[in-house]
Amino acid sequence: PFFIGLCCATAGLYMLTVLIERHLRHKRRIPGSLHKRTTHYDIASVIFAIIGSLGLIFLSIFDAFNYSNVHWSMTVVFIIFVALSVIFQVSRSFCVF
């Protein structure tokens, strides 16, 4: 239960961070999007962060001994979607087109 709780907290804080960053860019509190493409990158980053965070929650719920296939599938989902979220965050920063 302690591991599941900490994984849920980690996932929630990561989602909250990405959502707050997007909201602050939308409200022009931090430098916003200069191009439409950067807005799309922001939205894609939020979506992938939510899916990756859900993967982290589910991999912590389903242990590797009793639910091996689900656990490792959710591990792959977590890794891929968080990586995609980070790639879109970095792409948003370096987008010059």
C-alpha cells in the first residue's frame, strides 16, 4: 500500500505540473506559444503525460507476481508515454518554425 500511494502521488504531481505549465502558458504568465505548432506540442505533452501517469498507477497496483502480463504491459505504457511527453516538451522549447 505504501508503494501504491507513493506511485499515485508521483503520477498526480507529474500530471499537475504539466497541466499547470500549460495553463500558465495559456494565460500568458510564462512565455506562451508563438506558433500554432507549439500549442499542439503542449497539448500532446499533456495527453501523453496523463496516459503515462495512469500507466504508473496501474503498474503499481498490479504486482509482478500475480499479474505479470498486466504489470509489464503497464511498465511499457508508462515508459513510452512519459518519454513521448518529455519529447514534446523539449520539442516545444526548440520549435523555431
